[in-house]
Amino acid sequence: MKFNGIGDMIDINEIWSKTSEELKASTNADTYDRWFAGIVPVRMTEKELVLGVSNDMFCDWLDNHYKDVILDALKKTSDLTRRIVFESGHEKPRETVSAAAVVPSPAVATTAAVASSRPSMDLNSRFTFDRFVVGDGSRYAYSACTAVAASPGTAYNPLLIHSSIGLGKTHLLQAISHDVLSRNPNAKVEYLTSEEFCNQFTKALQLNKLPEFREHFRDINVLLIDDVQFFGTKTGFQEEFFHTFNAMHANHRQIVMASDRPPQEINGLEKRLVSRFECGVTAEIQPPDLETRIAIIRKKQEEQSVKLSDEVINYLAAHLKSSVRRLEGAVFNLVSHASLTKQTVTIEVAEKVLSNIFVEENDTQVTVEHIQRLVADHYAIRFADMTSKRRPASVAWPRQIAMYFARRLTDLSFPDIANEFDRTHATVLHAVTTVEKKLASDQNFKREMTLLERKLKS
């Protein structure tokens, strides 16, 4: 409820419900379903109405194309004048699944009563296992998550998924939630971010309800915590999560976590929590390869009325490599542009519409010079030694590692990489082969290379 400055209390949900009905009546069904159906009313002040949507690109599109339409509908239905503000990071709560959809008919009444009493989680209905495109870089993480969903609290407990942003960690955590509940609607499943866990703890502390807070979390069957790297900045809450973790793990309750880095690299995280996070299974999601990126785009096409040509799909997959989220955003933008303008999407159109995205992508791409400088710094040699004729082992080995990463992290051919190092094609090929053999036989070296690769990508 919000105060409108006149003397009445205004229910933001009621206002948005009326505004939404007006938008549905004044626009066609495709426009409403595509742009307005997923909007969530967040808050209202005397000056602005904040509406929540799923991502930044959605925000920008609504702000540029539909803000006035929403404002007109708001005025018409509630006689209110507010500045419309869009805020990303919101999804409509998943509708409670009816018992009839998931259990045999004799159990309908009992399960429905349990489901209706359970608080709804903020889950994205699209984040399911069947919508996750599996590639070589995500296969292990995906397999671990499906195993957890099939048998919580057994072999993979705890499970920690880590990767850079936008590669599918949240998707997999929420897919576990959906799958566990579809198998057992009575299961006590809770998905939340580390921030939400801390907020709930703070509220319980303020209301003198810590015993209820602790009992609640210790009674959960499956607890999924996203963005656990932020526990590193909240030292006061680590004690509480440590005890929650211990109690759940001792009672064979499943714990699944996601982070943008492995536990030992989370600054400020207590050693005992690092130890707990690492006592189960840790799985990393690597950026998708070309074939997987093409498959992701084709998967997104299934949800859209406008289809992109193979030429455009291949172009996007070749040029947007760093993030699945960015790839999906590009598809969303192109489909929206085609839907509004009735213009066929060509490569030229894609370059124009997605110019900002391509600029952002280029800013995140790893270059050979970046690799040379970071590897040289790591092994305490001069940057100039990467292209010099010097051949002592202290220089030649870091140079070979830099060549290996240049091949792994860029799209350059062997001859192109050879030019960057002032070497021959055969030299680069030998370097890559040598490093790969050592990776296969030396686990300590493999761990070192994993950390170095993560620094190169950061």
C-alpha cells in the first residue's frame, strides 16, 4: 500500500491490474503477451510508478517504445499521473501448480491443500531442464543438477555451480526447483539469493524470531542459494549460514549453491565456509562453443513468432561468445525489431540494431596482447620476451602457455597466432600440443591453468 499525497491509501497491485486490463483491451494479443504480460508492479511513490521486468534490454525497449502507452492506460484507469520507471531483475511469480497436474487424482485434495499453504517462490517458468541447451562446457554441471533433482541429499551434496555471469547458473538452480516439485509437490524447496537470505535473517533478528527462522531453514528438503559470492562481503551473516549449512548437511538435506567464482577465490569468505562449500561437488560452466551457441539461438527461436535466417543465426553465434544472456538478449532485440517494423532481419539490420551489444562484446573479448601480458606477469618475465628470440626454459615455457591460451580463448588460426608471437605455424602447434599433454598428466598444473584462464577472462 502506498500513500498518494491526497489522503487515500493506494493498492499498487489493484492499480496495475486495472492498467493491465486496459492495455490488453487497447492493444492486440501479440503485443500484450510480448511486452505487457510479464510486467510486475514493484512500488509506487508520489512521483513515480516502478514496474519490474526480467532484464535490462526489456527495460530499454519498453522505455523507448511503450512508456507513453502505459502512462495513458494508467491515467485512464486510475486518474493518476506518475513517471513510469522500469527496473530489471523481476519475474512474475510462478503460479502454484495444481495437484491434479502432478499427482494421480486420489491425492488431489491433500496435495492441493499443501501446495496452497506453501509460499510461492520467485521462479522463472522458462528455467527448466528441457529449456537448457547442453554443450561441452556445461555438460558436467547439467548432469550434476539433474542427479540432484532426481535424488536430493545423496551423492552430490552440497553442489556448487560456478561460472562467469550469464552462462546459466540461475537457470540450472531454478530447474532443480521445478523438477523436484514436479516429482514431489510436498517437498519443501526454497530458492533465494544470498542477499535474500541475509534480509530474512535481519528481519527475524529485528522481530525477535530467530528460533522460527532457524527452524524454517533446517526443515527444508532442498535449499538453493544463488550468488553466494556476496557472503564474502557480509561477514556478520556467515556465522548464521555456517550453522544452517551444518544442520542441513547433517540431516541429509540437499544444498545447492551458485557463484561467479570457486569458493577459494571468494574474498572475505571464512575458511570454514570455504571448506564446507568444497566438501561436496563443484562444477564449472564454461562459455559455450560455436555449435552450442547456434543451438541456443535455435532453442530461443521456438518461443518466437519471428524466425531468423540461418545466415543471421550463424553470424550472431560467431560474434557473441562471452555470455548466453547476451546472446539471448540479441535474439530478443532482433525479433522485437522485426515484429514492430515488419522488416526482414538481415546481417546489416542485425549490425545496426545490435551495435551497442557488439561494442560490449568486443570490450570483453580476450586479445593475444592481453594473454601475453598477463602470462608474462604471472611467470615474472618481460612482456617483450613473448616475441623475442630468447629460448631459455624460463621464457620458452610461459611463451608456450601464452600460445596455448591464444588458441583456446581467441578465434585466431595457427598462422595468425604465429604472427602475433613472431614464430612459425609449426612452433605454435607444438606449443599447444605440449601444454595439452601436461594438462592431461599433471593435476597441479591443470589447477594452475584453470586459475590463470579465469584471470584472463575476468
